[in-house]
Amino acid sequence: MSSGIRFTGREMRYIALFESITGATAKDCVVDDGLNRIIFVVKEGDVGAAIGKSGKNIHLLEKMTGKKHEIIEHSESPAQFIKNALKPARVNEIRITERPDGTTIAVVSVSPRDKGVAIGKNGRNAERIRFLAKRYFQIQNVSIT
């Protein structure tokens, strides 16, 4: 996890609840009240445990908190992290480039049939990946094509 990420007491309580129910290790928790969701970034290999058989862990957490839960598998590689965050959309290619002004951007090419899934309703998935890419890898913008 990148240093500098601080959790509020509320986020800590959600992490504790998440870990006690799922047995998965949460590396990050983002509470998005505007979209009534909680985004958890879990340790590599912990996605299955986090979701649970037939999604039972997620359903239980959603029932307890009254919010939607989204799980993303962490990766040290920015390209793999972005790919994980866009699942179930099929990603064809990810190009990460540094502009002359020093900003870093990622251009993600997805299967045309999965573009809607990658962007999400009202751009919510695209917004989520932009936020997380900036939080973890200092990538200023993620463009989905």
C-alpha cells in the first residue's frame, strides 16, 4: 500500500467488519457516500475469499451496511491493478505514458463489447479507477477507449 493513505475511524470499522466476515485482507477502503458504495482493495489472491461462495460474504456485508460493496484485487503493477479494477471487462491493452509536463496518464483499450461495463453507469467505474490509479500510482488520468 502506498504510504500516505490514512483511514478515518469509519473506514477502520468497515475494514474490521470486512476482514472478520470474509477472512480476506483489506489493503484499502474507500467509502463513497455519493454512490452509496464501499470499495475495498484486497491483497493479491484474496478476491475469492472476499466474495465468498456464491457471493455470500458480499451479500451479508451489503445487508449489514446498507451499501454496495466493490472488491478490487491489489497489484504492485499499475497496468495489472487497472486491469483488475476494470473486471469483468476484457482489457486489450494498457499504455502508461509520462507527458512532457511530468503528469502520467493511462490509456486503456477494452473490447468494444465491454466498453459500457468498463465505463459503468454514469461513468462510475471509470471514476473509481481514476481515483484509485491516482491514489496508488500518481496516474493523473485514465482514459478508456
